[in-house]
Amino acid sequence: MNLEAVCASLRSAAGALAAENAEKKNAALLSAAAELEAEAAEILEANAGDVQRARESGMRESLVARLALSASGLKEIAASVRALAAQTDPVGEVTGGWTLPNGLEIRRVRVPLGVVAVIYESRPNVTADVFALAYKSANAVLLRGSSSALASNRAIVAALKRGLQKAGGHPDAVELSEPEAGSHADVDWILGATGKIDAALPRGGAQLIRRVVESARIPVIETGAGVCHIYADASADLQKAVPVIENAKIQKPGACNALECLLVHDGIADKLLPALLPAFARYADKTGRPGGVELRCCPRSLAVLQACCGQEGLPPNVVPASAADWGCEFLDYILAVKTVSSAEEAISHINRFGTRHSESVLTGSRETARRFQREVDAACVYVNASTRFTDGGQFGMGAELGISTQKLHARGPMGVEALTSIKYLIDGDGQIRP
């Protein structure tokens, strides 16, 4: 694949897109969404092949779930594209303006970045989501998905291009990099493409993100791995706590906003931890373990569960935690569990081992809630809610680029504005600087 030529074509498309009005861009997006639904059978057939190959290669089921598409899921993807079309166009938005004493009039407006590259793993829905965000913000995009989703991504990109063509849009504004099996040469080229690509965005696990951040010679909008915690305070409502913890861990364990570590105040550990055993045992079939979700527990948590289980002994899914379990993104039916003595200890643990993604406190104390939100360093900090809500769609943004854990330019779920920059427009009448 000639990436030099691809990027030259993308640059040309970006220039044409920047001149389009919102009405034309929206019509093209709606046509692309319609084509995704019209080509659903072809896309799902391609995805089924990807899923079969992934299982044959030994990919664990929590990651296969990220790869798999369904008819209803494809409809949701098309709906996300339509939702973006309905949003206000950010390009040209005046975010500020003032007049200087010398009469110069200054306006600060949003403009596209230009050509962006997104490097991501598995999830074929990212292909359509990122395309729609880029097109809405008048950016051309080079997509580099994982080899495990190559057939799915080919089918999705082909449908998007047909939709754009039918609406008189710009099909050259989206391209898919198709690497040779096992090769990352195209990723290396993308990360060094100064002057050809304006920004790169990695979306995936910690290893991918680290490689992009450390190797890139072009600007990177950094997303982060999700080592997400829930702290159950002494005042937590136990009836609400169990389903929140269950949802955060189980609803989609392969997602970056899934719960990876549970911190429990020792004042309620003897009630909350035993209540989790039957809740997690319901997932025995998915995990292949009699007790369902594997709980990797600190010594105090193990002692609580041992006392609860009595002579029957600990179930096979309850095991001692190792030092490596704190700060680990399992992306699986595994949960690290630690008993703590105070909110202070919980906050200290989170700020040490978290990835500044999503953290939650379950508490009946307003003081503890506000302290947690104030002192925990993360993009999204919840009170009495599952971390699984950290998502552009759930936040009302439509599709998302990813979850940024950095503190520059964009943080948290990144919507369409994250692909824009600022330009200052200055109007004068012959002013000169003295």
C-alpha cells in the first residue's frame, strides 16, 4: 500500500471537506449510515469470518466480544452516525472575540486538524465512529485497525465510501491501511509521517498506546488504558452497591471502562464481599470457573471471605492477589479486591495504580463523595454509579474517538470538538504596530 499517495489523496480531500457547509456534510453522513444498514449482510458475514479466525487463534472470549458485531449492533452504529449528523457543526464556531484599543477585531474560531490517523484494536464499531467524527469535523482520516478485524473493517469502509459517493460527498476522505499479516511497518510509517499526517490517535490496550506515544514524531492525542476502580465506602448502600459493582465488571469486561479493582472499606467488607460471590457465580458458564468471576484478593479480603465460607472453604475462583494485580488491566472476568481502612487509603491507592480513566465511589456521605471527586486524579469520577458510563454515546456526544486520559487539548470521552483546533481571525483597517 502506497501510504505516500494515500496521504496525498487524504490531504486533498481534507481541503475539499473544509470548504463544505454543514448541510452537505450531514447529507453525506446520513447516506453513509444508510449504506451501513443496506450492506448489513455483507458486513456481518465478514465479521463472522473475523470472529471465527479469532477463536481459532485462541483469543479469549472477552476480547472476541469486542470484535463481534450483531445485526442490532450494526443498527446502533448507523444510529451513532446519524446522531453525529444531527449535532451542531463545530467548524467555524466562534469561541471568543474582542476588539483591541487600536480597533483590530479578533475572533477565535474552530477549524479542522486536517489529516488524522487512528490506530486501534479489534472493535469494528470504531471504524464507523471515527470516520463519522472526522467527516463531521471536516477531517480526512486514515484508519489502521487490527489484523483480527481486517475483513470487518474492509466491509465497513467500503460501505461508507459507497454512501459518501451516492450523496456527492468525498469518499477519498476515509482510507483503511491494510498491512501484511504480522507486519507493523505501516504503523511505523504513520507515526513518522511529519507534514503528511497532522495527528495520530491510538485506541486500544496499554501496549499499543505506549508504543504510539513513545515512537511518534507527529502529534498524538493520547487515550489511556483503563485500570478503573470502585471504592465502596463504609456508608455505601449494600443493596445498590452489588448491582453497580456487577455491572461495572460484567456488562462488558473487555472494555476500557470496565472495573478492574474493587476497594472495600473494612467496616462493610464482611457484608459486601460475601454478597458478591453469588452475584459473580452467575457467570460460571462464560468464565469456565465454578465460581464465575475470579477474585484476586488481598490478605484481609481473603480472611473475610474465609470466615464467611467457614468449613466449606474458599470457592476456586477466590485466590490471593499478587503485587502485579494492582494496576493491571485484565480485560477479562478477573477482579482485584482490596480491603482498606479509610477513604484516604482508597484515594491513595487509586492515584498510585489507576490510569486516570474512570473511578467511582459508592457512599452515603456527601462529604466523602465530594472529597473523592476532588482528590482522585481521573478524567471521569463517579459517585454511586458504574464506571461503564464513560462513553461518548452515554454522555450524549454520539460516537467517540476514545477516552483521553491526558490533560492537554481533550480529556475524557472525546467527541467531535476534539478533532478541531483554533484559528484566530483578525480584521483591521490599516493598523500598524508602533
